[in-house]
Amino acid sequence: MFSQIGPMEIVLVLVIALLVLGPKRLPEAGRSIGKGMREFKDSIAGITKDEDQQPQQDLTAAREREVA
């Protein structure tokens, strides 16, 4: 499907994006797209922020119990 997209087509898309969004909003749009792709990839893999933060919260609670 994407085997026919060459470097000239990519440059054309980038130039059109620059003309439509402008130089100030283009980096913001790129970050938004990257963040969305990362969230999509993580959701497909089954990774959530709650799962990442849970071990840290358990460790913090254990340390508080040791101090008390």
C-alpha cells in the first residue's frame, strides 16, 4: 500500500502542511501527532499510566510504613 510513496511525495506533503499550518503551528501539530501515535501504540500493547504508577505508589506506601 505504501510502497509507492517516495521521497518526493513526502516532501510534497510536508510543504503543503507547512503552507496550511504555518511555521509556528507545525511543530505543535507534529508533537500532537506523535503523542497520539504513542498513546495508540501503548493502548494496543495494554500499557496504561495507572499500571506504570502503581508499583511506585506501592513502594512509597511501604517506605511510609517503615518510617512510622
